[in-house]
Amino acid sequence: MKFSDDELLSIIDDVTLALGQLLLTHRELTEGLLDQYQTDAGKEKIAGLRQQIEDEREKLSAIRHAQQRKKELERIRKDHEKETKASKGTQTEQKVGTVALRNQRGQVVAWIQTLGKNRVNILNPQGKVVAREIDGRTFDGRSQFRGYGCQGLRVLGTKMKG
């Protein structure tokens, strides 16, 4: 089969045109892949930077928390020092006061009266002295010795029964 020159030129033009289109498509695809690779690399870099920022935020948060805790502990220490200094002057003295001793129904059973250093009176609900605790010894309302230690509530119990 023989081709004429015109047919041969026509075929060459068609092949050249097809080859040009193939090269153009290949170039576009290559550029698209490069752009996609660059985009993916940019996304990975952004993700890495975001992770670094989050790690730094966590470190800052931990540092802030540690500083706040340190301030709180320092404040507690100073308050304790103030209380210790204040109590050094009254360390040998006890607070003076009266406290009601109540049963499960809320009724006053006795009054416990603190008079100072190592001195406590136990009073009945009417206010009469039932027992005295002085320096680790217990005496009843008539000043009779009842035992060593804080036995005032025991004396109150025997007075209530009898």
C-alpha cells in the first residue's frame, strides 16, 4: 500500500497534533501532581506547627498551674506562721468559755465550762457544779476526789442516775 504525499502529510499532521495534545496533557498532569505534592507538604507542615503550638500551650498551662499552687502554698505557710506567732503568746492559756452538751434529741444535758489552763467545770442543766477537773484530777461538786484524768462526764452520769 502506497500513500501519496498529501495523505502522508495529513497523517503526519494528525500524529503530530495528537502527540502535541498528549504532551500538553502530560505537562498539565505533572504540574497538577507537583501542586498537589506541594499542597500536601504545606498541610503537613501546618499540622506540625499546630501540634507544636498545642504542646507549648500545655507547657504554659502547667507552668501557670505550678505558679498558682506555689503562691497558694506560700499564702498557707504565711497564714500558719501568723497563727503560730499569735498562739505562742497564748500557748500556756486555754480559751475560756462554756459549751452546751446535748443529747440526741437536742436537750441540754450539761454545760462544760473551761476556766483556763487545765481547769474545767461540769455543770448540770440548771447551772450547778457537778464536777471539777483540775490539773488531771477530777473532784465532784462537794470537792471530793473522784479520780485521775478527765472524769467529769462520768461523775455527771452518776449524779444523773442518783
